[in-house]
Amino acid sequence: MLVLFGQMRTEIERLEDAALSRAHAAGVSWSCIGAALGITKQSAHARAKRRAEGRPARSPASP
């Protein structure tokens, strides 16, 4: 069962990454992206930067 949760998280992060990239490429502001994710614009930008660098999308302190 736990393996399934790990697989689901991986897939959700992949989908979120693709949506975030498409939204930003289309000119959507970090403020709007953050609002859609329920985080600040700074957090949205940091999340995108971490993913672009191949690091985990969420910092260890994030829920």
C-alpha cells in the first residue's frame, strides 16, 4: 500500500511540474500560480527553481 502512495506522489508532482511550467510559459504570474497551489508567489517560484535544478519540489519543512 505504501508503495502505491509513493507512486501517486511521484505522478502528482510530475503533473504539477508540467502544469506549473506551462502556466509560467504562458505568462501566468507567480502570484496566480501560487494562489492556485495555495502557497505564496515566492514559494511557487522557489518550487519551480528547485524542480528545474532537479531537486525535490518541496523543502523538508513544507507540508
